[in-house]
Amino acid sequence: MSAPVSMDRLVRTYMASDGDEDLHDVVSAIEGGHSTILLLVRSLGEYLTSTEDPVRTRGLNLLSEVLSRIPKPKVNAQATRVLTKFYVDKLEDGYVLVPALKGILSLASFPQFGDEEAVEVWNAIVAHVKMRAHVQSTRFIVFMIIDALVTHQRNALKALGDSFLTGYVELANGEKDPRNLLQAFAIDRVILTEFETKSRIDDLFDITFCYFPISWKPPPGDPYGISTDDLRNALRQCLSSTSAFGPLAMPTFLEKLSATVGATKIDTLLSMTVCFPVYGKAALQPVAQKMWDALRMEIFQPLNDEIQAYSLKTLISFVQTLYPPTNAEVDGLAVEITKECLGLLKEPERDQAKYAIKTLGAFLESSPAVAKYALEQSLDNLLRLFRDPAEMSVRGPVLDAMTGLLSSLRRAAADGLYDVPEYLGPKKDELLSCFVSSIRAASFRKAALNGVLEIVQIPGLLSEEESTFMAQGCSEILLKESDEEIQKITLQVLGKISLVAPKALEDTCLPLLFGQLPDQAPPLEADEKREEYWRILSALHSLCLEPVLFQILVVRLVSKLDILCALRAEGPGTSVTEASAAYGHAILETLKRAIQAKIVEKHKDLPKYLEQLVPHLFSIFLRAALSPSTAHQVACNAVLILDASQIITLLTQSASASEQARFITAFYNAYAAGSFTPVTYDASRISKEIPFKPFETNAPSKQKDLVPLLCGSIIALHKEVQLPVESPVAALNQLSSWCITSADSTQQRDAVLTAVSSLVNKALPDVAPFVDVTLDSYRKDVLRNPIAPRPQRLVALQLWVWIGRALLVRSDNRIGSLLDDLFCLFPDSDIAHEAALAIGQMSEGGGNVLTKQNHSTIRLLHMQKFVSLLLPIITTGARDTNDTEKQALYLSTLAAVILHIPRAIYAQVLPTIMPLLFRCLQLPDANLRANVAEVFAAIAEDEALASTALTEHAATLVKMLLTNSVPVLGQPTSLRLRIACLQCLGAVPAAVRYDVLHPLKPTVISQLGKAVDDRKRSVRKEAVEARAKWYQYHG
């Protein structure tokens, strides 16, 4: 008894108000089963029949809004029929047309809405809705209703026959709004595909092709996000929906192709390409000659390369349609076009011959029969020209022409159009002979190599012997050729051969390349020899990615490194050791780049090298670390150890959790217990006289230097992989303590800090005691203890940085406590500036350590959360004028942080922090000023952001940038600072209106003239470019 009363009250409340706040209560009542839709209709009775238009409209709007929000099962079939009849009647009432259409749209999506209701709605819309009399939003609802009817009650509409098509054409005709057109094009496509349209095809053609080609462009800042391409693609799907459009469309295509330019012409060509196969040979045959004449104009007299490329794709579709795959005979137009192109090939050096080759290339990518005919004819002519001694001067263009054909054949093979090796078979030997002989001639080498590059990419064309022969020739060129471009092409050829015939490279190229690598490092002053081994190693890195070849690369380079590191040099700082270290770095860098390339290509053979390559590398460095000799040793070089650490990280990344667990257990025990035999190669060569205990406080520096190798593996472990220790907290306590008290170098310390950060990030719930208890002791005893040694306090600062970064990327709230610790150091002048910089370092986030590749835990929007915590603290402190020294520290913090904040985040607060950033450009630290200058440069290059953020402050910004762009006596500067300021100055003219900065133009040009005389070439280059832009800056 109470439910109807409740609905009456809700309806009265809604009708008495002006807003929609009470709508939710009505919906909730029906959703919760406390009322029904029929009770709502009953309660609305007096309002729905009111003689007052606004009351009637609001009442019907309530019903329609409720229907759009309640679950569909709440309305049964009978209610659906009743409501449909009610809404259809309301379409006669123009004042309530919009809410009536909204109600019908909701009902049309209900499963209870049947064919009878669909026909009733359709007839009513046709009878009562005059589309041209209504605004866009109303028309859009109508199109949405039609779309729902076509989707769900298609058969009922089909049964209406021509009356449906007539009504639809009347409704859709003349629509211009792009939002509605997208909906209309979708409906058109269904009608053309699914309905019998023969009797009304002319009308349907008129309401679709009238928009072709689309030249509409969205207005600036269009909130609907509809692009020109969206409309073009939707219309193109309509045009290609039925073959019945063919005879009608051809004249339109010919007209539009000759009348349009730029993007509109490209749209026309793309539409032709898609439509030709649908329209078929019967529609294309009568206009074939005219169509070729039009395409010939675009190919042989192109407006630009882009339009020519699209024209060639259209030509492919054109030929495929005229000569379908079932057609084995070639006659008519294809023969005429081929003969025309062959005539132009008699002068292969001319531009028209190049266009002829592109045309013939399109034939090779079309129908099999046409491709075979064009290939035979063109190759015969080109090979005849190549053999003719009188035509020696045109051999280069002839090779280019054959390369163009081979490029098309490669694409045809990739698309599976026909058996390319079979088609090339009769001419293959002669073709190969031409290119191989030309490779040996310096004047034709580049052209020949381009052709060979295409040949080796055609699957099944070359035999194993032929691939080996090609590899042999290219290897010889690689070693003796000095031209960088030719070297690049040669490497590409060899790289493609390695993919299909790795044995060919193994037998020919690799022995030659490895044979050219020196056994001993050339002297540091021998620049040419050093460049030579870098060139060879670079070639090996790009060629040896396939599993068989990579294994050879690993074995040969590690052996080379082993021999190199066995070298000892007596006396301090000998150049021999430095040269050997440089050579060793090149070897390890080659291995690293090869591994990175294999990771990108997702090779599956990498994990095995965790247990094959790492023991070899570890043994090389361990022998040097345990050697009793005091002589300089190559393997003790810090750069080489860092290189090896990075390789270990990459290999650990690629391993599974089980493989990692097996490896890290043995590797960690080598460091913790000194049992290194399981993770070394040829342990008999390693001294047993000195124990390996790098984590002991009094351990030799040579042993401590190997800690980065272990840390390199730790940072890449899966989250579930545990170190072989009693607890992760114990491991973190040991590592952090060693870092503060025992590390001898920055490299040792930084490596351990990255490992600590990684462990905290991946196992935070398990290591909470370390973060909460151990750090608290460091806080009291070291970080905030003014009598603690300054070096230890600085290391503690870095510990805070790296743990903060681990928490930052996890969006863990405990980072707030770490930030408070750093801000609390600002009164301590001993490390206040370093604390400000540490906050900047913390804001870098994961860097290249805490990454998805290293299996770190990274939360979405972590930087937004961090910035929202940090920026208010910084801005409040930077505005505090009571303590100028403290204020400067907050400004330094802002300058240290801002570079690491994504542009999308700082753009939101830019108006607030802009005055502070200007003050940051006056800080004494040149690196901090460079940070801010680079941020301003990024803002200036963002047109949308610059127009709103820079205009108001442009004059101030330009003056401050000019001050920092030229060295001033007594003012610290840096190369990075000057370059950033000049880049920003160069970007300002395009970002700020001329009238704003017009008074400053002479001053800017004069000051930039001083920067042009800077002693650094990179600065002079930026100054010249910036001054040129200011010279051209005018209203």
C-alpha cells in the first residue's frame, strides 16, 4: 500500500524542482524492487497529459531518463509494448519530441522490444520527424534509434522493402554534422551490405557519394575528438560495401582524382584502391583506359612522392581487378602499359625510366599472370642493356632498375601472391652474375649491394651454396671498404643472410672478422687502429644475433677478453694497461649490445648464458682480485667490472624464476662464504692462497670492487626469488652497514645501494623491520647526528635516496617520513645543500634500476602521488621570507626536482610555481639552473602549454635566459646550462606572440651575438640557430 504513495511523493518532488537531483531516488526505488515502472507511469499521469508544455516535457523526460538507467529486466514484454505505443503517439507532439525520442532509444535496446514495435517506431519516425527542422542533438538521437533498429530488428525492416529505403533516404539526406555522419555512415554500410538495395541504389549512391571526398577539418580544440580520418575511413567503408556502386562511382573517381590535391587526392586514391576489388572487372573495364590515363599522370608527373606511392598502390588494385588470379592470359591494357614502360627503359638514367620501373614494380605486386609477363619482358630488356658494352655508362641505372623490380618481388613473396623463385628461375643465374660482378667494381658497388639486399630477402631464392658465395663477397667488401654508407648496406646484407643461412656467415664472414681483431690492444695514440677494432666489433654485434652465431660470438670474445686480461704491466699508470682496458671495454660493450638486441627480438636462447657466460666473466675478474701481484691488471679496471655487471643484469632479466634462484644461490654464496668454485670456469687457474671475502671490512679493495657483479644480478631478480640468507632483513642490514662503513669507492657504494633499493621494492612487506627499525637507528646515529663523520652522513643520504625511490615507485606512504628526514637537515649547514639535491635524486624514481624489465613493483600514478605530497612542502618553504638561507634551499630543491616531474603533472601547477622557477634561475648552482632552463625549453616547445603559461611572463623569462646564456665573470656556468638557455630562446619566437616581445628583439639579437662567440662549438651552434629565429621573428 505504501509503494504507490512513495512513488507519488518522489514524482511530486521531482516535478516541483528544477534540477535532476531527485532522479536518482526514483531509479533506486525501481532498482531495489520498492516500486515499478508502471507505478511511475501512473504517478506521472497528470503530468504526462498536462496542457502546459513545460510540465508535460519534464514529466516525459523523467520517464525517459528512468528507462535509460534501470536494469532492462525491470520492464517486461507487455510494459515494453505499452510504453512503445505511448511514445510513438507522443512523436506527434512536437514540444515533447526530444524526450520521446530518448525514451524510444532506451526501449529499442531492451530484449523485449520486438519486430512489431520496431516497425511501429520506424513508421512513426518517418511520418513525424522532419530531420532538417531539428538541431544536431535531436538528429543524432534519431540516427541512434535507426542504428538500434537495424542492429536488433533487421529482418523486420527488410520486410518493409522499398518503403524502408525510401524513408531512410529521406531522413539521412542532407546531413552535415560530423557526429551524425559517423553514425549515418555506419548505418549506410549495414544497409548496403545486408539489404536488397537494387531498386534504390541511385538514391543511396547520392546520399553517400555526395560527401566524397571529405575535406572537412575539425575546429581547433574540438571537444568531440572526431578527426578527418575518422570520417574518411567510415565513408570509405560505405563506398566499398556493394558492387552496385561500381558503374555510378567510376565517373566520380575520375573527376575527383583530377580535381583534388594533397590529402583529398590521397583520400580519393585510397578509396579507389579499396573499392576496385569490390566493384569488379565489369565496372572497371569500360573506363580502364581513362583510369590508367589518370593514374599515369599521378605516377609519371607526380606532385610529390607520397601521392605517387598511393597512386602505385591504386594501380596494383586496378590491375588485380582487371586481371584476377583466375585469368591466365594477359592482353589488352596491361600489355600496352608494359610496352610503354619498356620503351622508357631504353634510357634508364632518365626520371621517366625510374617511374616506368615503379609502374612495372606495381605489376609485379598485382596478378600472377600480369606479374609473370611484366617480369619476363622487363628483365630481358634490362639484362640485354647490362650486357651491352656500348651501354657501360648506364650500368648503374640499370642495376637500380633491377633493384626496383627485386624490391617489388620481395613484397610479392612476403604477401604470398605467387611463387617468386619459380618466376625468377630462368633468369636467376644471369641476374646473380650481374650483381656479383658489379659488387667488385667500386663505381657500381653501392647499386649492386642494394640489389643483393633485396635478393637475400626473397625466401627460397638462394641455395645454401649461393648464400655462402654472397656472404664471402660481402665479407671481403666489409673489410676493405671505407665508405660508411656501403659498410652499412653490406652489414644489412650479411644480417639478412644470417637469418636464413647462419652457416654461410659461420664459414665465411665470421672467421674473417675475428681474424682482424688484434690479440693485444693497440696503443692509446693509435686512433685508426682503435677505430678499426670498434668497427669490426660493431659489425659482429649486428651480425651475430642468431643463436648459432651468438654462441660463436660469446666464445670468441670471451676468449679474447681472457687473453687480454691476463696481461700485467709493471709500474704505476702504464698506458699499456689503459689501452687494454679500452679494448676490453669495447669487447664487453659488444656483448652487451648483442644481448640487448636479442632481448628486443625476444630470443629464447639467452637464459642458458646465465650459467655459461657469467662464470667465464666472473673467473676473469676473480683471478685478478685474488692475485697476490701488485702490478696493474686489466681485469681490475672499474669500467670493465661495471660493463660485466650490466651484462649480468641483462642475462638475469631474461631467466625464469627457477633459473634465477639456482644461479643466485651459488653466486651469493661465492661472496658470502667464499665458495666460488660452482660459479667459476676453470677454477684451477684461480689462486686459493687468498680467501675471497669482499664483505669483510678489511677486505682488499680489489675484492670489494667485484661487489657490483653480485649487485647486478640482485637487481634483476623476480620478486619470488629469495637470497640464500636467514632473512631478507639480515641481508639488507649487512649490505647497508657495509655500504656506510666499508665501501672504498663510489662504484662499490652505488652498486650496493641499487641492490638494497631493489630488495626493498620487491619484498617490502617482508623487510618492514629494516625500513622501520634499522633506518631509525641510522637516522639517529648517522644521518641526523651532527658529530657523525661527514662522509658517512653523505652515504646515509644516498641510502635514503635509494630507499625513497623504492618506496616512490610503489606509492608507499612511508616515503613521507623519508622526505621529512631530508627536510629536517636544512638547518644543518654541513649537509643542507646535499639534502636538497638528495630530494631531487629521489624524485628520479626507478631510473634504469627499478623497472618492469627488472621485475620491480611499480604502481600506476606513483609520480602524481609523490608530487602532490612534495610540491606543497617545497612551495611553502620557498615563499617563506623569514629565513633567506632556508628559502634558497627550498628553491634548490624545486630546481633539483622539477626536471624529473613529467610535463603533464607540472603543467597543472605551472601558474603557481612559475615565479619560483624564475628565482631558481638565479641560484648559484649552474646544474640546478640548467634543470630549470631545460624545463622552460620543454614548455616552449609545447605549443598548447606555452601559449597559456609563457605569454604572461615571457619578457622576464627571456631576460633571465639571456643572462644565463653567456658566461659572466664570477658566476658559475656550464655547457649544459648555456645550451638549454639557447634552446629555450630559440623556441620562444614560435610560442609567444610578436607584440609581447617586440621591444626585446634588438637586445636578444645583440646578446645572442655574444653567445655565437662561445668557446664551445655546441653552444655556438645553438646560438646561431636561436639568433636566426629571432631575426625572422616579426608580426
